[in-house]
Amino acid sequence: MKNKSLFSIVIAIITLYSCGKKEQQMPPQGPAPFPVQTVAKQDAVVYQEYTANLEGQQNVEIRPKVNGFIQKIFVDEGQVVRKGQLLFKLETQTQNEDASAAKAAVQAAQVEVDRLKPLVDRKIISNVQLETAKAKLAQAKASYGAIAANIGFATITSPVDGVIGGLPFREGSLVSSTSEMPLTTVSDTKIIRAYFSMNEKQLLFFNKTFKGATTAEKLKAAPEVSLLLVDNTEYDQKGKLATMNGLVNPQTGTTQFRAEFKNPEGILRSGSSGIVRLPIDEKNVMLVPQNAVFEVQGKQMLYVVGKDNKVKSRIIETKGTSGLNFIVSGGLEEGEVIVIEGASKLKDDMEIIPQQGKPEAAAAAPAGNAPAKDSAKTTTPSAKK
């Protein structure tokens, strides 16, 4: 047993010695190649994004002017209707009876006036009696007219072209002019209005960026805006800023804006939401690939290549993204060379073999990777001439 143990120890020593000798014989590894990029200033477009509520150009609540039971509903939810199209018919049987009585009162008052007029002409009675009869006739006609108008109000038509909203009441339901819910809502969605808000800082930036002595001039100077839908796709129609509230809400510290989008195919619906994207031109900004940047304790860093091909980590400041790039606002100078891939494999003073890579295209990020709301995003830079 002792001989076997001694033999095992000798074999282990020989194996370790052989491995160590092989390691000593391996040549030391040289610098590894890494893709790099020279920092250059470019022009870009920054997209500021704001959550918006969408409404039709007109959202008209349809309410009854008279009390009554719904006799017939002529439309359905989501149906497209034209101005003047019949929507509801209320029961008018009781009102018809009242109208008949009022009409009879008018006829009786007319008979009385006709009877008294010749008597006044012959000065048999005083003119006061005739004038009193005429006043009663006018009152009877007014009463009949009011009842007839109410009968007309029982037939409810659409005041605008649009799309029917919900129908909370059914045939046979009793409705009145004081009902909390409307019979329905008709939304004119040929033009969709997107309402969004800017905080005071964003509003100040907007006023400084777009020239004009008045609000109307600033809105006119602003570029067309785009709309990001809830499925993260961009709506195919561009919109325009139409109005800006002249006051800042003291409770929320925000100012409301309205952008308008054409809706020829009815894709947008009143009551939905989206994100309005306002483009801002940025001139002579430095872009670096997002792959080149890493975070350490909340600070953004990248590796800069020195003249001796040794890398040094550098803290940078950014102000948004441009497609697959960050916009650098500090910590980096034009003309410096940075490592654009493999930062996790590097450490300070490590020597590399620089391989000039192609700059990342700063095209718009895919709609499916849409950035968070109310933040500045950028896209589509062009090389500085």
C-alpha cells in the first residue's frame, strides 16, 4: 500500500512539472484587435416626446331636450353617420294629446276674436274686450307652438358628420334632459386633435427654440410633428401644432398644446392615446455608439485610445440618443479615438490594436423600441460638411 501511495505522489509531481514547463514555453499574448472610431461632429434631429390624448375635431354629446321613452334607435355603436341623419325617436303619444288640446284652445280663442271684432266695429262693446280676446289667442298659439316643438324634439338627428360612440340606453328606457349620461356621442374624426402638456422647463426651451414675437408665430415656426401609436408604430400622416395655452397651470406646472392630424382612413379614434414627437434640429453634436458606453456607479463611461494605443476609461455626459448612438455633451473632444465594441474586456492602460470601424448609422430607432415618454430622443443625423 505504501508503494502505491508513493507511486501516485511521484506521478502527480511529474504531471505538475510538465504543465508548468508547457506554460513557460507558451509565448506571451500580444495586444488584441478592437474596433475603434474617431469622434466627429454631426448634425442630428432630436425628438422630444409627449404623451397625448386623442379627440375628434368635434365630440358632440347627444342629449334629449324633452322627457320620454326611447321608442326607436336607428344607429349602432361605431356607425358612421351624416349630419341630419335620424338617430333616436322618443315616444310622443302623450305630447300628441297635449298638442290636440292646445290646438283646440287656439281654435276656440280664434272664434272668440272673430265674434267680438264686428261688435267692436259697431261700437256695441268696448275695444278692451277684443284686445283681451286677442291676448288669449296669442297665448293659446304660444302654448301650442311649445308643445309642437317638443314633439319635434322627440325626433333626434345628428348635428355633425361623425362616428357613433357608446349607446348606454336601450329602446324603452326613460330619458330626460337632466339625465347624467348622454344618449350617445358623435365624434367628427376627419381631423384628430392630440392634446399634450409641456412642463415649464420644456415650455421655456420651446419658446427659445422657435422664433416669433407671438404664440401664433412660434407655432407656425415649429416643424411638423409625428404620432407614435399604442402599438409603437408611427402614424403615416404628419401633424401640425395648432394651439398652445397662454397660461401655465399653477397646480400642475404644465401648459397644454394641441396638434392636429388628418384621419382620412379612420385609423385614429377619439378617446385613444399616443405619443406626439416634436423634432428639434441639433447642430454640430458628437455621436458615439451606445455599444461603446458602459455604466459604473451611475456614471456613463467609455474607453479612449491614446497615441500609444493604450486605452483609458473616461466619464462622459450625454443628452439623449440618436438611433443607436448617444449624443455627447461633455467629457470628449472631436478627433479623439474611442473603442466602440468589447469594453467589458478592457482595463486602463491595456494596449490594443485599433481597427477603424464604420460609424453606427444614426437612423431612427425601430418603432418597437420607442423611448420613454416626455424625453428627448434623436434620429437622422447627417455628416458635417
